[in-house]
Amino acid sequence: MKNIGKLCMLIIFISTLVANTIYCDIVTKGLVAYWSLDASTIKGDTVKDIVGKNDGVIKGKPKQVTGKINEAFEFDGTNSVDIDGTEDLNFNGKDELTVSAWINPKNAEPVVGVVAGCCGTIIAQRDASGWALRFDGRNANSEFEFIVCPGWQGDGGFGATKNSVKPGEWHYLTGVVAKKFMRVYLDKEMVIEGPFSGPITSNGPETEIGHASDGGFIGIIDEVAIYNRALDENEIIQNYESKRFFAVKSKDKLTTCWGEIKYKE
């Protein structure tokens, strides 16, 4: 009878958990912030970070449109999502970082910048002098670049060519700092690797999606993620091939990833 009772309790527990679960098939180890930009995660001008406490605030009027997965935001080069950030997003003194997003540029020069061609922030801590994943049209054949402080390493030619990112097409862009190296991936392939002289420096956790003080991105951005470690190639491929990143099924309830559920006797 005791065993039957335990089994019934387990079934009830699992049924309740499944009803309130965030299903995921992306890499979750080290994931400190995730903005799906789905309609269900936006309330007023607040954009929810669905894994952490780094909610953002909408500036301007980015459009809610169909994304790579569910909904996304279309930016016009002037609007943004601004995040004050918690210590989880403070990479000053750290030697590992991964940032990624699905992007769909509107045209071949998807930028409104303070100088011609520069700079179209996708996801960045540009205004905190930390790092940026962005479009810089001044860099022939490496316009989708990843730059990191100290010294904005990578600026001027460390990225993926715009010729591989056609307007109207979805692509998965990832920047990685891995101790003594930095890398850029487009979709599931590494396009460039170079040395990094660290650790990372920054003035704090302030983060921007879509626009920073030196310019903004024109196009659609979706499924923005930040990790506090360097993802390897297999993990980036896993994220790229994910059919669903996060599907939020409940509000203000227990949330977890099904793959992380463990039953202990």
C-alpha cells in the first residue's frame, strides 16, 4: 500500500509539473539570460527574461512580428530593448562568454548609425564598454562582427560576411569568448577564430537589444541568449537545430526544463 501511495503521489506530482513546465531543447548550462521576445513574455513596455531577473524595457516602438520561433521584434534602427542587468550579466573580470540571437536583416545594409555603416547593435553591452554582437558595414566581408573589451578586440574585421546573411533570411549568429580565444559562428559553423587578451572588461551589466548609442539594427531579432561560459561547437549546433527554444506555458508558476527533472527517493 505504501508503494502504491508513493506511486500515486509521484503521478500527481509529475502531472502538475508537466502542466507548468517550460520545455526546452537548447543548452541550459550557464544560461543566465534569455529573451524569447514572444508576445506571451511582453507586458506593457516590459520584456521578460524567462530564465533570470534581467527584464528589459522597450524604447520606441519595435514591431511584434512572426519570428524564427513564435514571435519576435522587428527593429528600425532607432528602437530597442534596454536592460539594466543584474550581476549575472556583469562580465567584468571574466574570461568566458557566449551571446547569440536569430536575426533576419531587412536589407543589405541593416543599420542606422552615428557614422556611415556603423553600427547596428543586435545584442550588446556597448554602452557599458563591454562587448557587442552587431553589424558594421565598414568591415568588408566581416560585417556581422563580435567585439570585446579591453580594447574592443575584433573591431575592424572579426565576423561573418553579409554575403552569407541575405535580407529576408533567418540566420543564427553567435559570439564566444573562450579564455584566450574569441570566435564567431554563423548558423552551425565557426567562421572565424582569433586570440583574445583578457579578461573581459566592462563598466557593468547594462545590455541593449536592437540599438545602442552608436546605432541600431534594421530587421528582426529573436531568441536572444547570454551564457556565462563558452559554448563549444556541438552546443552551438544543438541550439541552432532546436525546433523550440522555450515555450512558456504558465505565468508565475514553477518553471523548469523537463530534461532537468530528477526524481529522488
